[in-house]
Amino acid sequence: MKKYKVGILGYGWAATAHADAINATGTGEVAAVCSSRKLDEAELSARHGSAIKAYRKLEDMLADDEIDVIDVTGYPNKHAPQVIKAAEAGKHLIIEKPLALNAREVYAMQKAAKKAKVGTCVCFELRYCNQFLVTQAILDKGLLGDLHYGEIDYYHGVGPWYGQYRWNVKKSMGGSSLLSAGCHALDMLIGMMGGEVTEVTSYATQSKHKYFKKYEYPTTCVTILKFKDGRVGKTASVLDCFQPYYFHTHLVGSEGTLLDNKLHSNSLELDKTQWSELSMKLADSGDVADHPYQAQFEAFFDSLNKGKPMPKTSLDEAIKTHELIFAADLSAKRGGKPVKIAEIRKAKK
């Protein structure tokens, strides 16, 4: 199996977690880092356990023939031109969420990747976390029957104690509550329920606390999804809360219900008055060091070796989630008027 040399673009909090996860896969190796800051190659290499070159310009890293993959970890408002340049240079792509702040740029990235025929992986890494692997297994075994309703919510106070806060408060960089962080919950809802969403309705509001009043966009939103087959889903994204990180999950089906790590299923003839607790590691941390990047990157490098699309989190799959986000943000801007996904897709033409 080929071992893929990776160049990381940007060197912030997410990049450090990516670097260690990539090197732990055994099929990927961090060979370069590109940052606007001057970095010491010896220090980088010692910290992450691989021989790492330091670049100041993306063009110079793209010209390095040893680099197979570019890992884009910088500010979201810079992603589109960086991804397009990397694709045009024939490099495979790892892209941190959100992909970009508008549909036009997202579709331009998709077009460039398809034209270059490069592999893609978007960091909706929670699809590879233990909680949702177990949840998917429960769904596959039919213990919930046919889902007709699901809600997955994101509660994470992103205030001045959190590194992302300093730039996330700006609309030109954070974009919206869903784009900046709640996208993980919406992505998992789509991943668990499956099927096509045709219409989105969303409302947004904002805390009056001094920490959250600095945000240039509403920090809380509630989004309702209407599926083509009549099912309904809901995601709340709450960045302006004072509480522990909480990734609320509630899936309701024809044969049972799952609530976080608790299950009730008619097919198991369980006591209807009690939940049965499942053994799983919950997605209960906003620290990127705790996220399952290694499992995701192992799947990505394996897909490259097999010449197949990345499972679960390819660029094409991630764009489906972003279309819903852009529709939700537009609905909230219009005061809760429903927005059809077809309206967002007009930017593709």
C-alpha cells in the first residue's frame, strides 16, 4: 500500500490534531506545513514525529512533488481558492469544515476536484466516532424500525475562553451558527436518517450576554428539515450557552427510540417504563484532540489506495450538508420562510 505524504495548510489548533492523527494512521505522513508564521522545521518534526518541511507560500508547497495530499485547515473564508489551487496541482484533498461560506464557492471547489479527479475528505469526522458507529449498527439491525423523526442538536458555548472565538465572532469568517460549528449536528442527522431533504425552515436568535453580543450573526438557530418521503428532522445549533458540551441525539422509529446512549426497542421486548443504557463513547467534547480524525484519515488513505470515493465524508457528501446549511441560513434571514434546496442549487449553474 502506498504511503501518502501530506502537506498541511495552516498551523492552528485543528492542524496540530490533524498532524498527529495522520502520522498515527501508518498510511499517511505529514511531510510539510505551510503557514504565514515562520515555523522551525526541526521543532515541527520533533513535535509530530515525521520529517517536516516548512513553507510560507502555498504555491511553494504545491510545487513539492513529494506531496500527495493537501490538508486545508485555515480560515473558512480562504478555503475555496486554496482548495481549487491544490486540486489544479493534482493533489488529493482533506478539508476542514465548513467548506466555505457560500454555495457558489462550494460548487467551484467541487468542480475543480472533479476536473482534476482527486480524492476528497471533509472533516465531518464525527461520522467516525464511536457513538454514531454504534447508532448506525442499531439502525442497520432494525432495532428502531423505520425512522420518521430525528433530532440532533449542538450545544457548545463558544465564548472568549475558546480559541476560535476571536475570529468566529465575525460574520465574514464564522458565517453562521450552523456553519461555524452546528454543521456537525446537521451532518450527523442527515447521516443517521438518510434520504433527500427538499425544504428547510429555520429561525435564529442571540443571547444578550456581553460575550455573545460580539457575534455579528445570530448564535442560536433551530432548523426543521422536510424530507422528500414526508419524514421530519430538527437541528438546534447553540453557541451562546453556559453549559457542558452536549451533542443531543434523539431518533424515533416504528419499532423503537434512541436517546443519546439510551435505547428502547419493541423488538427486544424491553420494559417500556425504562431505558436500556448502551455502552458507547459519547461525542461529548469540543476539543479537536478528542475527535476521531485518525479513523477518518485511515478510511481516506484506504480509499485512495483502492481508487474509490471516500466513504461517508467525501466532498460530494459534505456538499449535501452545506446545501441544507445555506438554505437554513437563508430561511432564518427571511424570518422563517421555508426555502427549497433547489433554490440553493441554482448557484451551481
